[in-house]
Amino acid sequence: MGDSKELIEAEAKLEGQAEIWQYMLGFVDSMVLRSAVELRIADTIHSHGHPITLAQIASGVDSSSSPSQDMITCLSRIMRLLVRRKIFIATSPSDDGEPLYGMTHSSTWLLNDAELTLAPIILMLTDPRKLAPWKYLSSCVMDGGAAFKKAHGREMWEYASIDKEFNKIFNDGMKCTARITIAAILSGYKDGFVGVGSVVDVAGGTGAAIAEIVKANPGIIGINLDLPHVIATAPMYAGVSHIQGNMFEAIPNADAVFMKWILHDWSDEDCIKILRNCRKAIPEKTGKVIIVDVVLRPNDDGIFDNVSVMFDLAMYVYTSGGKERTELEWKEVLVKGGFPRYKIIDIPNLLSIIEAYPE
């Protein structure tokens, strides 16, 4: 009996060791995903319309010359991990020929040329400038301060205003998530814009989200508010006007305020300031604020709940006071910001909709 208990304990300890090794090497998964996007592996397989060989993948990576054996060998090791992670599939022909690599539901999100893709935000989150702040996490716990500022000498928003390449990478990442989230909003929040004549997208980036809202609801006047360096790169969209401004100072008047993945960047105090400006911008009796953000459920096991907890730490690293919030935490900032009533609407997405009302 004692030996059996010791054996179970030894096996559990060994499993624990294996888990720590996997978490320790988690960066490998991230960087291999980045390589898959940069090398356009998913695009190459997808363009053939069926599973293909390593040599065919290599030809897609470098079409200017015949792929070398070194390239094929390196690709085989990358694909071995991606297959193990179930991002691609590998099948062996019945004639014992070369393995054929095909797409999965996961790898479709790596397509550079798709309308709905995570490729740009993979490149953004694995950019060296985004990775550098993480080494200051322990320092922030001990000494306070913002990790991004410790790494780069400036807050992320200020840094983006002076580094044009980083600004583009960041905006591209936000643009791709906007498309994915807006698709989920338009399917899961179909009646949310009924009776709304105008919507201002606060910190709306280059305007991709509000453009899709206006396109799906042609009667709506769309306003996109963001900082000057962001608006400077914003393309023109039908039915959308771009306004340079600061949400901490004033928000343009509209029937509804829309904020996607914005409030999680800010402390409770800052969120309250933003919400109070939102209240000033909308009608007292008929106005509403549409917040699209994570509702943290740390003890649940939904398909996005692990990701939500990870994003909460990301907000700690990238911002000064930003965080993901539980429903109770959302209620507290909403009430203090002038919105005593709210309802949470789940959509098929990492984010949820929080519809808040001034009365």
C-alpha cells in the first residue's frame, strides 16, 4: 500500500516537472507561430487547396530558387511542432511517400491574406519591443512602475507616437482584432444599433471597427476619435468622419459611445474619467455606452477564460494601471462613472459587450 502511494506521488511529481518544462518553453510556441506567419506557411498550403509536401512549402517560402536541403530540414522541425500543437495536420500517403501537410481550423487564423486573421497581432505581440517589458515583471512587483516604461523609457502610447514602425505594427494588430470582434458583434448584437442615429468610436484606431458598424447599419453617422498620430494614418471610409482628440479631455456628442478593448488599458480612476466624459457626450435618457471588453471569469473554464487571465497580466506589463475586470469590478467603475445600469451580452468572441446606461 505504501509503495503504491509513493509511486502515485512520484508520477504526480514527474508530471509536475513536465508541466513546468512546457510552460518554461512556452516562448517557443509563440516564436514558431511568428515564423509560420512570416514564412507564409499557411498561405502556401491554402493556395494549393489540398495538403502538400515540405518541398512545396519550401518553394512557397522562397520562390526565387530551388529550396535547399537545409531549408527543408529546418521547415520539417518547425512543422513537427506545429503538427504536434494541432495547428497543421500531417498525413502519410499509402505508398509510403513524403508526409503531406494540411490546414486545420487553427491554421486558418494564420493566413496573411484572409479577411479574418490573427497574423498581424501575432507579429505585434511577438515584436521585440513588445517582448522586452516582460523581463521587468518581477521588478514591477518589487519596486512598482510600468514595465513598458522601464524597457523603453516611455509609456506605450507615447512610444507609438514617435516610433512609426511600432505604431504601424500596433495599429495593424488592432485592426485585425477589430475585424474579428466586429464580425462577432454584428452576429451576436444585431439589434444593438437599432434606433441609434450616431456612434462615436472612442480611441477607434484607424477606423476599421466603426466603418464596419456603419456599413452594416447604413443610417448611422460614424465618428472615429483618436490621437493625432493615429488619425494621421487613418484611411477614409464612407459614412465615417475622423476626429483628432483625447478621450480624457472631451468626447464628440453622439447617440451612443462605442469602446472596443479600450478601458482595459487604463486604471479604475482613468476609466471613471473616460466614462464621465462619455456620459456628457450622450443623451441623458436615450444614450448608452457600448463597451466591448473582457469580462474576467478566473474560475470558469470557457474556451477563452485562460486567455483572459493571460491578457490581464499583459495589461499589467504594457500599461500603467490597465487590467481585465470581473463583473463586480466593471460594476464599480460604471457606477462611479455615471452608469448605474448595465447588462452583459456574451458574443462568440474573447470579448463581451457591456451595454451601460446613464439612467
